[in-house]
Amino acid sequence: MEKKHAQRAHTKRRLQTRFGTSVNHAGYRQLVFDIQEGRAKFLGRQTDRVSLFLITHEGKEMKALYDKKRGTIVTVLPTDWPVTIRGQEAPV
């Protein structure tokens, strides 16, 4: 399995376990599109490749780690979970 496919599968599993919601392929692509088109709130850059965004899915806000190189969401996290951005805790 390619890494981008593994990231997509991981994100879908985390949506289910952490938020009790699911997403199909079109819904996942819409989340990615919202990030790429600037509709999601940028919170910071974790590495040169991965950035943190605040997204909304089915009325629930969540943090999303986005892989710019692969054009995929790496994972989704609840807004109250801390994420380190270049040595600092990211804002919500």
C-alpha cells in the first residue's frame, strides 16, 4: 500500500473512532479541497511537509494534519488535543 493510501485509510479510521463519523471518497476529497483552497483555518507548520489546519466535518470542528507533498490528510484530532508546531504548542 502506498503511503498516501495508508494516510487516507488512517484518517477515515480516526474519523470513526474519535468523532463517530465516517467519510466516503468524495467527502474525503472535499476535506482535502477545503484545505488546498484556503477554506480551512491554517494553524501552523509542523514540518516542511506537514501543516496543521482546523477543519469542520458534519458540524464537528477538528484539527487535521495535512501532507503537502502527497496532498493527503495524515490524521484528524480533537481540538483539545495538543499538537506541537516547531517546538511550540499550536493554537486552537
